[in-house]
Amino acid sequence: MDSRSQSNFHDLLPLMAEKLGGDALIGELCNGFQLLMDKDRGVITFESLKNNSALLGLQDFTDDDLRSMLREGDSDGDGALNQMEFCVLMFRLSPELMEQSEFLLDQALHDLFRD
């Protein structure tokens, strides 16, 4: 994604995680997926992302930015994002949340092997 779009993007995922907790955060990500998905196909396509991107504050993203997001999250290569791919992508696009997750995982592993 170009720097213009990235500079307009505010990572709210860590704040949401802190306020909502893990289960509710996943629920909100699923709601976001529902907003963006193609209702007939049950996945996020380029067209559904482009048509609904303003709902999530992505209206300034270019077509190339949106295609790049799809490519980055599309782990099975079908050209679309299923719900799991979307949730994983949202976490990957949130460096702060990833750092918090790594810290919590390290802490849990340390506690597990200490006993």
C-alpha cells in the first residue's frame, strides 16, 4: 500500500482488544468481515471490498491498495478472503497487537515450562 494510504490508517485494533477483550474482538472482526463480504459468495472479493471499504474508513485506498490487501491475506490463492484469512490479515496489519500477542505468548510459555 502506498504511504499516503498508510499514513491515513489509524490502527485501532490494540485499543479495541484492550477495551473488548479477546472474544469480543474476534466477534467485531467477524462483523467487519460480514460488512465487506460478497453476500452471494460468502467471501471478500475485490469488488465487495471496493464497494464497502468506506464502511471501515478505507475510502482513500486506491484499487492497487485494495488488491494488495487481498493478495497479502489470500493464503489459499483463490483471489478472495474467507473469514479466517480476513481475521489473520487484520492481526498482521496491526504491529502493536502482534507485539502484544508475542509478549503474551512468550509469557504463557515461560509460565508453562517453569512449572
